[in-house]
Amino acid sequence: MSGEMSNSEAMSKIWNLIRDVKIAMLTTVTPEGQLHSRPMATQESEFNGQLWFLTRQSSGKVDEIREGSNASLTYVNNDAHAFVALSGTASLSKDREKIHELWRPMHAIWFPSGKDDPEITVIRIAVDSAEYWESPGNALVRSYHLLKAVLQSDPSQAGEHGKAKLS
């Protein structure tokens, strides 16, 4: 992804790798400076450099996200053997319009009062860098490429790896 792809191509590549992954691991930094990760449901909207999540105002992650704080997201697509690590800046919002836009029926599990629940808070991650790893094809094809990488002492045969700066 680095160097050869435009921002829009990089975003398209990232979206193709993460769009089917329903849960991402969001990592923030606690007030004590420790890393803290937890699963978050990915919103179903195309990646444009920002990712959105809904959470409860009373959750610990809200205390960990201060305006401009660093955060990372990790996506694992086991079926496609694709892995994506995104880093960026986290922020919080109570924007009712954005909440209504992101609302899905499954959110009622966490917000039984519905999309107008005053506890709903939006987490926005403005992604500034991305890194991905993906292995080709099905298990047989991956095994072939891994064997080829070993025999040729060439790790690039095992799959594709790329990086991108998005800011």
C-alpha cells in the first residue's frame, strides 16, 4: 500500500479487507498509561478514513478517550486470512444525527431504550495509518505459497503486506 497507492486506493483496499469483519478490537490508553483493548461492533458504512462505533457514556472507554487521544483498531478476517491494524485519533460525540445514522436494530441489545437513549455516545476514529497482511486463496493455495516461500527463502511469497499513511 505504501508509495504506489493513492489515499482513495488505500482506503478501498482497507475497506475490502475489513468490511466483512463484524468485530474489531479497539485499543485505547488508560489514564495510568496502560493499553486497554476490547471488542467493538464495526459500523456498516464504507471506510473513508474514519470509523465509527456506538458505546455507553458510562463505559470505561469513554474515560480513556480524550479529545485527540491515540487509539488503534485491529481486524482479523480468519476466512480470508487477512489482518489489518489501524492507528489514529479518537474522539467522542453525542451528535444525535450521527447516532441515528449509525443505529442498527442489534444496538437495542446494549441500548434497550432505543436510538434516543441519552447514554449513547459516538466514538470516531480518524485513521492516520494502516498496515495489512493477507495470504492468497484457500488453504491449499496458502500452503503452496508458504512452501514456496520456505524453499525460495522469500517471505514475500507467503502473502501480501502493505502500509499506508492516510493523513
